Amino acid sequence: MDDTKLGNRKFEKYLQEYDNSNYLYKIFSKDIAQSISDVKITQDLNGNSIIIFESTNNYYNPFYKNIAYIISSNNNLMRIESEDKFEKANGSTEFYNKCYITKLLENVDKFLILKKEDKIVFIVNQKNKDRIYYPTYKIK
């Protein structure tokens, strides 16, 4: 019986991790597929990617078309949906007060974006976990 409980806990943990991964893939792929601008990729001071673009995939406000993915100072993957374009040099509180910020993942060691033509790959590496690749495609 103890082996069954242990096996069930391991399986539940696996399913939860799978659901989280699937959840991220859905967000990434919908954002990119519905993007209406060029995708701009830069890096922060720690070598993590910052991706900025406009998309019609809005979760909070249909007029907030600017999307950015960044790694926060405490290593969380954040999705920012805003009316104004995100600029990493502009850390004004006014910008952050007028946008929606969603924490997608915690304990992110590395967040990288690779782009080739219409294919964009999100690469996420969390502490003590395997690196996960999320391939997405921009629809023309």
C-alpha cells in the first residue's frame, strides 16, 4: 500500500509538471501565432532573453496589445500585457501601474528565445529541472 501511495504521489507530481508545461506552451503559441508586429528579442544583464511584440491574444484588456516576456529580479518568468510598448530601460512605476503582469514560472535559471523566419522557440530552464523547449510559429 505504501508503494502505491508513493507511486501515486510521483504520478500526481508528474501530471502537475506536465500541466504547467502544457499551459505555458498554449500561452506562448497563441501569443506568437496571433502576433501582429515584428518580434523583438533582446537580452537582460544576466543573459536571459526579453521578447517584445504586439498580439491580439489578450487575456485582460482587448486594447492592450503589447506583450513582453521577461525574467524578474527574483528569477520569475513574467508575461506583461500593456497598452504601451515595454522598454527595459524605462522602469517607471507609471508603466507598471497601467499594465497586467502575470507570473508564469518561478525559479527560472535561464530563459532564451531563438528565432528563425516564422519559427520562434522559447527555451526555459528551471532550477533542478530539465530544459524545456516550446516551438511556436507566427501565422502570416
